[in-house]
Amino acid sequence: VSLCQSLPAPPPGDGVLGAVLGKPFADFFRPERQQGRGESSAFVEGVTAVLWPIIWGLCQVFVQVCKRAQTKADLQQIGQFPALVEACQLLATLRNVTVQDVHNLAAVMLDPSSDNKAKRTALRILLCAAVDPKPAPGEML
């Protein structure tokens, strides 16, 4: 989360790193364009890959705890599960992410009718809002 809050500056001249990655360092933080629609950046994909098992696992534990207590796993019950509260608070500190965005993510993550693809997509969308640059009006990335 702290890495998403303060993106590193590109190395001077994109020299060695550009040669290693095969493209300029700054492109790592730019969304890819495929078939005319925007995709998330390689950075967002990497952060999503790291955070997904943590967020998904916390939600699964929360759901099981709620089942054991015979209560519905929903947003009102999250306050009783400190680990998930802390994860949500951390996500809410990301730039361009609101508490409502985190509530929407939590709602999708706790929705039993949502599949894992939809849940992972919800996490990726939240992370894109936090780190991928937004084009200025008329600008193309």
C-alpha cells in the first residue's frame, strides 16, 4: 500500500532499466491499450497479484467466522473483525480512493454470488484508481 502511495521516480535516462525491461521505466506505470480499450498498467497487475491472496483470504476467514457465529457476512459485521477493518482502512488511504470505493470492494468480496474473477476485477479497479495516471481531456496515454 505504501508503494502505491508514493510511486518511485524513473531512473535518469531510462538507461539500463529500459534495456532490461525492453521499454522505458515510466511505461511500467502506464495502462496498456488492447483492442481500443484501456487495460491496467503492469504495476497495477503486480500489486493486484500481491494483494489478491491477502484480501481474498481475509474475506474467506471473515465469512467462515460469520457462519460459525450464525450471522450474515456483510459490511455491518466487518467491524467485529479487526484484520479486515485494518485492511480496508489501509486501502482507503490510497490516493484517489474513497471510503465508498472500499465499501464497494468489500461488498463485492462478501457477495456469495460474485465469482473470484469479479472479486479480483473489483480489486484491480480500485488499484487502478489509485495508481494509474488519468489522461487529461483530449490526451491519449
